[in-house]
Amino acid sequence: MQIRDLPYSDPGDPDVRSGPRFLIWLGRRQLGGQLRSLAWGLLHHCAIAGLPLAVGLAVQAVIDDSGRDLVTAGVLLVVLGVLIALGDTMLHRTAVTNWITAAARVQQLLARRTAELGSALTRRVAAGEVVAVSTGDVEKIGWFVEALSRFLAAATALVLICVGLVLYLPSLGVLVAVATPVLALAVLPLLPRATRRADLQREKAGKATELASDTVAGLRVLRGIGGEELFLGRYRRASQEVRKAAVRSARMWALISAIQVFLPGVLLISLVWYGATLARDGLIDVGQLVTVYSAATLMLFPLRNVEEIAMAYSFSRPSAQRAVRVLSLRRTTRPPTADTVTPRGDLYDPVTGLMAPQGLFTAVVCGDPDEAGRLAERLGGHADPHSGTRAEADETPEPVPSVLLGGVPLDELPLDSARTAVLVQDKDPVLLSGTLRELLDVPSSGAVSAEEALAAARCGDVLDALAQASVDADGDPMNTRITERGRSLSGGQRQRLALARSLVTDPEALVLDEPTSAVDSHTEARVAAGIEQLRRGRTTVAFASSPLLLDLADRVVLLHGGTVVAAGTHRELMRDEPLYRAVVTRETEDETASPAAPGGLAVIDGLRPAPADEEMARAVEEIEERA
């Protein structure tokens, strides 16, 4: 695989049983590149190892006054120089290729998993951790893959050098052969502690990144409440913890580097002292001493790869573990079917009993916003398949039944078909940076134009603001660039643009979680009417508690305690269901117990009179019993 061939047509199915297994799988997927890097590394290191032989031959030729041997040594040095240059160049080229292609493979795997999980990803893995995995961790994983082949080449070269020195001059070669494994393995006892410190540094850095991300995302709110200094102090403390952890980790690696310098120095001193003694006694030639000393000196270069691979592994192992934690997440445990036809029919949740009839506008009222959010995600097939309750703490959770669309489980649909069938708009949708035209250029049925969607979402004021900010001469708002997350817009404007984006897609079933929570009541009524008009004849589910929207719905469902307890029109439920009235009107116990209008009648949202003291007290008691 070459860089020009990226991206991969299929990045593969990774081994996500553990971080080390993932690294092994990644190395096996790039076996060709690893072998090429190994071959060029062997050429490079073996050519370097040949230099002492040529230098020793040249020194001995001068001592013996042999011109032929001197010319031979010169030619050998030239050849070795060319081989060193060629090997080093190609080794660097293939190693960097391995690094980039490995990082690209991991990024593709992460992108594929992110697209599959959607918004459920950040509920199962912290946002800061996702950012850390997709940026710094990818680099460290690629570093280990790249360093692996260079380490294998260096280790092979060390073995060949030691064998060659033993055969060339046993009296000194044995000393070098025995000392080399000691030099390579001397730092192993320190690696576990260094790895733990590196893991701690990564963990604190991930938390600091997450804190910074959350702070930037909520900067406007923080400024509004004067909380910048509070969060700045929190980030300062988090960054100082990262700094201290990094310093502690660096000290350990500095100690490892010092050992890698000190022990080889002891070897060279011992080698020179012992070799000089043998040369003085006439047991070896000066040229042989120079050859062995030069070879031992040049061995320090491949020995550096031992330290590098240890450092690369200690840094990449926690990175690989974090990547595995993301890549091991699955949308469903059920095998998808080959059927790609988008089903049609009623949308039904067997867990709560919620039924959204085909072609109708169904509103869902739920007193618990978290419960409403979980149900919205389940309706779109995003929920964790094992998010059910446990009977006992040590029991395995039972899988949650899949939502049905036209009698077909969403979990059994291919991902593309499921996304086409049901679209869920979050309570806090995200706007990506780009022009308004790019924002609305999303996969859709083509039945709803961008202009119709913007009109239904009542985005006229947004278009006017964008037209004034447009850099085009004609002031076309569709070409105006929207900043990241739409921070240049108000909360209501962002919410309406996100609603327009959802309406453009025109899915078979559209699920909206509080689509008008950030707008005023006047705009809310107009937006609700626009949704009802544009989606007429299409299945729409809206989680809301606003009477303005509920009164436009064809059917309203009351959800309490994770179960549907009532269904009907808004006016019917206001008349017959005290629990529904309490949720929609946001009545407290004290408010419920006292009349709000003369004559013992309380007016609710201007729709109809509610029961007075005695009947309201009975309603409160019923609410408490059912809660």
C-alpha cells in the first residue's frame, strides 16, 4: 500500500479484543510494507557494520605498507557509503509510508464506527476521549507500526554483528556478544513504571482536552453568567496536572536514556582496556583492535532502536486500547439482512408501547427529559442494545427489543436503510461550518426543496441576517458561511436551521426532540404549523410539552414511568388526564391545590377551565399514586 493509493477501499475488520492484539492486527495488515522496511533496514545497518572492517583493513594496510590493501579498503569504503545512503533513504521512505498508511487505516476505522453509531457514540465514550483517539492516539499507533520494522532490522543487524565479531576475533568478540543483550535488556525493569506514568499522562491529557472542548462549546453561556474565570481556573488546574504528569514521565524516560548511554560507555572503556592489553602482548593486531572497537561503537546506533521501540510501545499501547474501546462499540448485535427496501408503516416501540401511526403527526409528552431523550434515540435505532435493566447486579442485561417500522425491526435493517427510514433530530443539534447551501446539501428523497424546508422552519429572519453578512454582491444567504457549530447565530436560529436540514431529508419517519424549545411562543406556533403542514401525510413524532405544538398534533401520547399511560388529542387529555395536565401546565402541588380563577375554576393555557379545589386535590392524589 502506497500513500498515493489512500484511502483504503476497505480498511478491514480489526481485532478489538485488546490493545496489543489490535497493534498486531495492524502490523499484519501491512506485512508487505513491514518486509520492505525490514529489508532496507538490514541493508542500512549491515553496510554500517561493514565500515569497521574497511577501516581496520585500511589501518593494517598502512602499518604493513601494503598499497593494494589500502586501495581495496578505499573501494570498500566507497561501496559501503553508497549502500548506507541508499539503505537510509529507502528505509526512511518505507518507514514513513508505514506510519502514514497505518494512521490512515485507523482513521478510516474510527470514521466508519463514528458514522455507524452517530450521536450514540458520545454517550458511550467521552467526547474528549474521541478527540484524543482521532488525533494524538492515531499518531502514536502509527509511530509504533513504523518503528517495529526498524527495530527488527536493528535487532537482526546486532545478531549478525555479534556473530561476525565472534568469528573474526573471538577474544574480543565474545565480550561484545555477551554485553550486547545486557545493554538491550537493562532498561526492561524500568519500562512498567515508565508505561504507568505515560498512561497517567494520557489520561490527564484526555480529561483536559474534554474540559477544554466543553468550555469552548459553552463559551457563550459562560460569558452570560460570568463563569469564564471559574472554568479558566479549572482548566489551569487540569493543565498543571498534565504538566506534572508529563514531567514525571519525562524523568523516567531520561533515566532510561541515561542508562542507554552509560552502559555502552562502560563497555567501550572495558573493550579498549582489554584490547589494548592484548595488542600490547602481541595477541592481536592493532587493525583488529580498531575493527572491533569501531564495530562496538557503531552498535550503539541500532541499540537506540531498542529504546525507541520500548517508548513507542508504551505510548501506543494505551492509545491502541482507547481506539479499541471505540472500535469495539457496535450498533447492534443482530445480524443485518440483505433487504435494502425501506419499510413503510407504523412506528412502534415495544418497550414503552408507543405507537406512531403512519402518516400522522404524533406528539409525545414525557415529564422526564432524559427518558424522552432515550426514547427518541431508540426510535432511531441509536440506543445501546444492552441498555436494559438488570434483575441482579451480577446478571447480564437483557437486550432491548428493537423498534419496529411497518413490522420490520430497525436493528435488522442495513445501516443506510435504517437511516433513510427514521431520522432523529437531537435536542441540541450541531451545525457544521460551511455555507448554508452546503448545510442543506444532505442525502434526501428530493421531495422537499431547501426553500420549502426553510419556510416551514420559519427561517426568514435567519436568511435576512445571513444576506446582510454575505460577501457576495447579490447578497445570497445560501452562499453565506456559517461558523463552526453556528456560534454566530442565536440558539433559536441554530435550532430552526437544524430543523430545516431535517425537513429537507424527508425521511419515512421523522423524530424531533423538543424542536421549538429555543424559540419564543409566537415563533413556536408558526414553526409548529410549518412542521404540520410540510409533513402532512408523513409519519412525524415530536417530543414536546408546549400546548401550541400539542394542539396541532393528530395524536398525543402521554409517557410516564417508561410506559404509555394515555393517548388521544391534546384537548381530550387536558380534560380527562390529570397527570397530563400537570406535565403540560407545569403545575406544582401548591398551585394545584389553590384555585387560579374566580368561581373555583382554573384557566389552563386559555384552552378550557380545569377543576377547582376539591377535584384538583383528588387529581394531585392520583398523580402521586401513579408516580
